[in-house]
Amino acid sequence: MSETGEISLLAAPAIRDKIERIAAQIIETHPDHSLALVGIHTRGAVLCRRVFDLLRARGRNTSFGTLDIALYRDDLDNLGTIPSIRGSDLSFPVQGAQIILFDDVLFTGRTIRAALDELVDYGRPARIELAVLVDRGHRELPIAPDYLGQSIPTLRQDHVRVCFRETDGRDGVFLTHPAAQP
């Protein structure tokens, strides 16, 4: 355990391996389809970009987009502050698209529900699948990943933090137990 009370769950090489496995599973599942990959801001978009780059390097016809679900959250009244708005960028037609939605951590499912609500406001995709780096359980909604880096059992009150070099200067997945939090 670090001085901050965090337990390292995945280091950079393990994250790279998980992302490569997700990309391989997508290729296996969709050998001939053109796909649209959509990442939820912030770290879901980073995960999505990394998979997108792997698929493009392997000659796949793939589009990339990002979603900002800030205005689709069901807890806006509870936040106490106005959420930061980054804006969504979907430069492909959503109508009839084969979409894979990306997020870093799957917990209650509410973030994914908000993303689904926003996506269908752009049109009716042919199919939406879900890819996540970490599934920590404790679902409140019937949502499950189609592509998964790793399932990590947690206590409901634990905090799982994904760090990417693009946003945090390093790659890692960390767990903080509530007793360890200052």
C-alpha cells in the first residue's frame, strides 16, 4: 500500500495487455463490420482512443467519437456544483451505426445509462456494445460489458481510480478503501 493509502491493482504493462485484449476481442467479434468507437469523457475517451489506434493500425475501418454526459447525469441536483462541459464530438452518423461505447470503470451503471440516453438523441444506432477497462460490480441498473479488461471485486464504498498518461502522467489502476482515506 502506498503512503496515500492506495493499493495498486494494475500497472502500466497490465493495462497495455488489457487494452490489446479488448482490441483483439473486438476484431474477433466484428471481423468485417465498420465500427464507431465512442469514449465517455474523460478516461473512457482515452481508453477508446487507445483501442481505436490499435484497430486502425490493424487496417480496420473505424470511426472515433467522444461523449460528454455531464448534462445527462441523473444526479445533477446532488452535485452542488455545475459540472464541467467538454462537449461531445460524433463526426459520423449515429443512425444505423455499429457503436462500441467505452468507459474506464463500470460501477453502478448510471454513467452508461446517461451515455445511452445521449447517443440515441443523435440517432438510432443499429447496435451499441460496451467496453470497459475495469468492472468493479455493484450494479444498480441491468448493464454489463461486452468487452472487459478485468473484473475487480470491491466493497461498495471503495474507490477505484484509473490513471492514464494522457490525463494523469502515468498509467495505473488504484483502489482506495474508505478507512485509508484521510
